[in-house]
Amino acid sequence: MIQDGIIGRVSTVRAWTPRNRGYDSAAPKGEDLVPEHLDWNLWLGAAFKRLDKKEIYHPGKWRNLLDYGCGTLGDTGVHILDTLLYNALQLDSTKTITNKCREPNGFGFPEKKEVTYQFTGTKYTTENHTWIWSDGEAPVPHEDLKLPNDETLFDQVLCLLVRKEDRIYHSFN
């Protein structure tokens, strides 16, 4: 649809998930016993040596932490923004990237963020093409997000392509 010119030149891509792969608190203090079935040093690998803390690293919460994961954008966003759009729109490197989130805490990724990428135009996009990624909650209301019949899709993992007044969206749920 994109490269065949059916939808025209895309001006904006908005993608989001209400999922939260972040940790806004300070690094935990104290230590819990490592489960017998887990070789803690092997699990840590080359990461900074630290003590186990229940409900911080496992199950699956390591994704929220700087030393082990890549937050929501790296965990979910890459699957939405990669081949589906990056290759289809034939984008090159970004002109600018801005991020709205809390200050770094040195331990975990932000629980909520909005990242805006500006690209030089391609034959499939407008001259100043924008991608906006949001996670951790519904995106901030914007004219781009208006759908027919006031439908809302904020509770879903979604990608929305905007061309003037038209919208094409794809849910990943």
C-alpha cells in the first residue's frame, strides 16, 4: 500500500502502547535469597555485580532495567517501528530525536515517555516526516489521533499512519 502509492505520502507516524517496561523508583536496597534453581552469577553475566532482590529482576522485570533490558521502546516499539514502517517508507537516519520523560535515575528505564523522531522526506513521505512513540499510558490527545465516530484505541498497541486528514492504523494486540 505504501510503496504502491495507494495511501499517498505519509506525514506522521504515531505508535504507542499502554505497556510499561520501566522502573521509576531508586535502585532497591537489601538482598533476598536467590532461588536454588538459579545460578545468580551466570544470570548476571557481564553486568555489574549486584544482590538479588525479589520482584525486581524476575519474573521478566529485568526488561525494565538499564543493565539488562531496553525498556518499552526497545522491547515493544522496535517490533512496531522496524520493518513495517522503516523499510516501507525507506527512511534514512534521523535529523533530530527528542524525548519527554523523567530525569534518569541510573537504574531503570522511564515508565512513561514520548519520543519524537524527525526524518528527511522520502518519495513515500512528506518533506519533514515525523514519528512519535508513546508508552506507559495513552498518548497525549492530538488532532492526528482523531478517528471516525470518536473511536479510541488507546488501550491497544497501535501504529497509526497520518496523511493529511486520512488515518490508517494497525493494532498489534
